[in-house]
Amino acid sequence: MSAFSAGSGSSLFAGFRALGLYSNHLPHVVRYHRKHRQFYVTTAVGRSFHTFNVKKLGIVAVSNAVPEDIMCLAADRMLVFVSHGKHLKAFARNKEVVHTYEGHNAEIHLIQPFGDHVISVDHDNILIIWDVQSEEEYLQLNFDKKVFTVSAIMHPSTYLNKILLGGQQGSLQLWNVKSNKLLYTCQGWGSGVTALQQAPALDVVAIGLVSGQIIIHNIKFDETLMKFQQDWGPITSISFRTDGHPVMAAGSPVGHIGLWDLEEKKLIGQMRDSHSAAIAGLTFVHGEPLLITNGADNAIRVWIFDGPGGIGRLLMFRMGHSAPPTKIRYHGQNGQQILSAGQDGTLQSFSTVHEKYNKNLGRGSINKKKSKRKGLKYDTLKLPHITTFASETARQSDWDGIVACHQGYVSCTTWNYQKTSMGAHKLKPERLKKNKPLHIYATAVDITSCGNFAVIGLSTGDVDKYNIQSGIHRGHYGDGKAHEGAVRGVAVDGLNQLTVTAGSDGQMKFWKFKTFVLVHSLDLSSPPNVVFLQRDSAMLGIASDDFSISVVDIEIRKIVRKFSGHKGQINDMTFSPDGRWLITASMDCCIKVWDLPSGCLIDCFMMDSAALSITMSPTGDFLASSHVDDLGICLWSNKSLYSLVSLRPLPMDYEPSTVMLPGTCPAQDVEDTEDEDEMRDEIIEYESPEQLEAHLVTLSTLPQSRWKNLLSLDVIKKRNKPKEPPKVPKAAPFFIPTVPGLVPHFASSEQADVHQSKVVNLGVLAQKSNFYNQLEEALTNHNYDSAVKMLKEMGPSSIETELRSLAPEGGGSIEAMLSFLKLIGSMLKTKRDFELAQAYLALFLKLHLKFLPSEPTLLEEMSTLSEQLEETWLHLQTLFNQSLTVLSYMKSALL
């Protein structure tokens, strides 16, 4: 099997985390931390859960992911209980699993913490009570689905060992779980129970029904105290205020909240459209006028009741898209904000740094003033969702910096990032303002890099230019229409010289930006689907309907690269900041990375759901993607920034492996597999050789301090001579004696004990150094490598001492001096360490200049060295002169 027959994930990108995920359809859980003295709210998001502090609604913890989506969530003072499928798990510290409870044969849908126990109910109508610490089954109750199907569960306050169960048939059952006895059955009110909530008064329970009724019931005397009716469908959740106001709140499937006064037994207010989807859960914070709500619209909201009328106002919120985002783009050059347009009609900005910098620019409206007055509650005033948009930060502090196209809508809207709202203008051609033709809509848009103009393409083939500041129409491309078919993409270059348009007629046209004159037309093999221009490199990526990709250089107006390999419609593409990579995403669930200089596919990975839109950070650290049926934005970190990555071409038959989408926190550390180890072994870091070619003069990598000052050592020693003798400290600290040298070594006990004489012994009495012995051996074996290596390790003073001792008067010999000259000759011959050879020879000549002429053997060797030096220097001088001549010509010539 070849190395590329099966993929091992992505070699360039690793899943980092997901943005914009806050809540799903499961009710939240509120907990109080005694030590911190503050409340925390926990919400489920996919396979993990988030914990926020209620004070600032800042995220404080993200749990480790479970294998499947969380289906139920509950908590006591210490643990958070989570169910997925048939499994029940307990999390500690809001992060890791500490207990697992196995025994259910069906999916768990209800969890109730119960002191030292936890109760779980599955869809087979089996109730199991578990011992939390031992993970053992304490009790199991089986109910007949036809008679009593458990749909709600609670523990009444002060009722020891008792639980209250609500059924889909409408009846209630009170059980003593210690004695395993059914104490009482209430026949109900003819409608299924959806919610049970303990009231602040003892023995009193609020019961929410499928019919929309709320029953306030005394379970001790089986007496109904009061009834309320809600007209918005079944009751999803109930909560009571505990700060001195007798108020009850109830949630509905349409996003409205009803508020009732329990003393006067009447409705006191409605909080309509609190969420755009069903209210999953609502909880009054104990002792405070705060109501926490979460919904299936991916939002958590905190409402405060501090005004007249008893209606809450929005205090804090965290929200993402309630429908999957369709288009994402990085905003600005710092790589910290991602603009996202979703199917819910909103335009939002997500920060990659911290959630407090997130922005919601809201929904588009046909009439902004009227929608403000009516609160944008009527569908007739809402614009359809955004299909594509373009943004620019150059003038965003002066006027609108975002232009967006809406599905099936002819006008393009402007948006202001600074004001976090829809802008002042709707860009629409003058010819279409009087008559309102059907089936004409905006399909493509681009903003110039200066932030002054917007170019918009329509489904009719028209391309128009507008001034963003004033919203005035500034021109039209083409005599009649720019294209015969719908415009699929428009782009303006970085200097406002060219406008490039692509149409479904298979034509790509280049226009003068200012004069609207057609400059060039290019026939494409297939109609384009996606067009993306990187202004810095002037490269235009085109994805065609036949799943092929072309790259056009807009300066020479030619196709410079063609790629094929996707098996589905290409949804989006982006370039890396340096313009080397083109990244494409298609409906075949693959993301592919193409290397433009080499024209090769260098990375490919598959995901469970197709990416609808991708964008690369301007700083190159992250790739962001949005996916089918996914509310979040996935961030993928660029591995090449922090580790060694092998960028080898992938073969045509490469089969990518599926990569899991990142969660809201980095994945847990997983041990490397054998395949990854093999891949790492294959990637060998390049090491530069000591010498590239034998004929090239090569310098050493030693610092200049080792060789540059060899000729000036006497001056340096004279300058550094101390003025006073060193003073011995009275009590010297303990130290291990070291042997002096450039690299100090600890002295052995024998060396430390020997007292060296202060009288220097020269001549015959002097000991021969290692370097001297190496020179003597080299005369016979003609190998000077070890001697050169020793010289390189010495400091300047040591080198001078060694060279001085080579002369007979210093204890050396004629043979040693001859061997040293041969050493220099070998260095010049190999052309390595060229500057060291020059420095050593210069010092040698300076020390022994008077003695050298008296020895014929040394004179003969020196003449040979002189010829070698002259030849090398002549060669170098020729090259230097040639380079200097070219340089002076380049500086002076008028080109």
C-alpha cells in the first residue's frame, strides 16, 4: 500500500475551537457557588456544555466533549450530570467526567439530582436511582407506557425521600423511593404534564400542561389553589421570583414569556419575542430580580425587573446565529473579527479574542424608521437573508463599510460596523426605481480598497458602480449589459484601475474602473460559480460549474493555473495571506489546499458536513469555516506557523480521512498514533553542509572575537592590565576548582591537589601540548583535521601561546613549524575556514618572522603557500570587481 493511499487528517490545519455557540434546545441549569458567592449558569452546546457567570455572563469553563450530542442536563451543588444516548455521566469542576452510570437500554430524557443519589428516566419508561459515589443502581421502577409515561420529575422541598412524577396522560404520582411505595396518585387535568416546579410556599407545586394551563396545586391536601391559561402552546418551563414579589414566569414554544401575579391571581405582563425560538428554560436568580432565559435560537439572556409595570428589560445577552451562517469573511487586517451572515437574516461579528467584542448588526429591514417604530416584528418589513457581502475598514469610521446582497432582492444594503447597525443607503439602479420588475436581484458585490465605491452585479447581467458615502449611482459597465447571463462575481483591483466581472455566459471581462471601457474579454471553459480576488498578489480564483478551478493573473489577463479534483459544487475559496495557497471548499465535504507556485495539491481533508463558506485570516494564523446545519464558525489553526510541516504533492488517487469539527475548546491531548510517528520520521529537517562545493571559498561559523584580534593581542593585554594586584577575599566561598580555558572544565582531585610552580619552564623542560603532538603526527599521516578542530576550540590567548611555543626557543622544533605551515596549506587547499587560515598565518608570521628566513625548508613551504594565497585572492578579487562593476552600473545608468 502506498504512503498516500489513505489520509491521516490534515497536514496543514488542526481543529482549534468553534465560535458563536451558546445554547441549544435543552434547558439551562443555575448553580450557586458558596465559596465564590456567585451564581453560574450552564448550557448545553452539542457534545459539551458551557458555564457562564451570571454577574457578567462571561464564559468560565467549557467541558470536555462526550462522544454524542448531549440530550439532557442537570446539576447539584458539586456535579453536573449529562446524558448522551444510553449513558449518564457526572462532571466535576465543570470539565472532566468523574462518574459514569451504565444500565439504561434506551435514550435518557430526564435527570433529577436527589441528595446522594441521581434519578434518570429513559424512553422505555424505566426510572433508575443511582448512588452518585459508588455508581451502583439503588432502585429501578418500571412504568407501563399505556398507563403512565413519565414526562416530568421533581423533588418537593422538605419531602424526605419523595419524588413527584408527571405523566403524559396527565396524572401525577408521589413516590417514596426509600420504601419503594406509591404514596399518592393525582388524576390530573386531562392534559399531559410538561413542567413541574416547586413554589416558594411549602407543599405548593406549579404544574405546566400541554394545553397551556398552569396549575398551582397543594400536593399535601390535593387542592388546586389557582389556574392560569397561556395561549401560546404547551408550557416549556416555570419559575418563581424569590425577592419579595409574588410573580411567576412561564415559557412558551414561540419565544414569549408570560408573567402572573400570584396574590391578585392575574396576568401582569407579557415579554413577547424574548427569544426567536422556543424558550428552553427560564430561572429567577434566588433573592435577586434577575431572570435567566435560554432558547433554541442559540441565545442566553439575562432580564432585570427594576422598572415600573413588572416587566423585565434586557440586561445582558450572549447570542450567535439561530440558523446556519452562509457567508463568513474576516473583517480588517488584524485577524480578530469575522463577519458572518446567517440564514436567520442577521449580520454578526464574532471576535477570535474574546466574546465581549462580539457584535450583532441586526436584521435588514425594508423601511428602517417604520421597523424601529414597530419593533421589526412583522415579516413584511424584514429583508430576506444575506447571500453575499463585502467589507472594507479604510473609511468605516466615516461612513458605512459593508455592502450586502439579499436573496431575491434587487437593492443592496449598506451596514455600519462602528454603529453596529444597518446603514443609511439602499443601492439600486435608477432605471429600476420607478418600475419594480420581478426576478431581478443582486448577485455579486465588491468594495474598493479605499472604501469609497461599491460595484454590484445583478441577475440580469448589469454591473453598476455606486458611491458608498452618498449612495449615488456613478456609472454602468457595458453599453447595454455587461454580460448576457447573471453576474456570478465582481472584483476591483487594489489600485482602482480594473474591474473584473464574471457571468453565467462563461465570459470574464476586464473593465477600466473609472471610464467603464471594456479592456479585455476572456472565455472560460465553464460558467463560473465562485470568484475571489486577492488584491495583494493580483490573483483571481475562479470555481466553475464543472467543479474545476482556474487562477487568473489580472495583470497579464491570462489563466496561469488550472486545478481539478473536487467531486461536488465548489461553495467558496480563499487565498493565504502570502498568496501561495488557494484553499477551496465544496459540497463533497472536502477542503483542499493548492500550492500555486508548484501547481500541486498539498493538503486535503474531509468533514462530516460540507463547508458553505471559508475565509483565511489576514495574519495567516487561522482558517475559519461555516458548515451545513451548524450554527457555529469553526477555527482551524495553521500548523505551519508553529511546527515542521511536510508540503509534498498529493497524488490524484489520494483518499482523505474525515476530520472531526472542532468544539468550543481545544481537543484533549491524544497520544500520537504510529502513522503520525512514521510521518514525523519521514520529515527530516534540512541541515546545511559545511561546504556546498569543493571549489567554493567557505568561511567558518566562528564568532569574530576568536580570530579577528589575534594580531592585536599585545595591545589588548596592555590595555587590560590591572592597575592593582587582585585582593584575596577574607573568607572565600566554597567553589569547585576549574581548569582555565575558553570552555572551563571542572578540575579532577589530582589536578586540584598539585601546586603549580610560578616559575615557567621553557625549552627541554616544557611539556608538549596536545596541539603540538597532533602537528607531529600529521607530518606522517598528512591529516590535519583534528589539529584544525583543536585550534577552532581555543581562545585567542591560547592560540598565541601554542604558536609561540612552536619555535625551538619556545620548546618547539623546525618540524613542528613546518607541520603548521602544511596545516595552513591544507586549509587553503580545501578552501574551508578561509578567514581562520588568514588570521592564523598572519599571527604565525608576526611571531616568527625573524626566525623563518634562516631555515630553507620553511622558506620553501612558505613560497608554496604564497602561490596558493595569490591564486585564491586573484580569483576572489575578480569576482568582487565584477560585482562592483555591475552594482555601479545599476546605480548610475539611466534605465
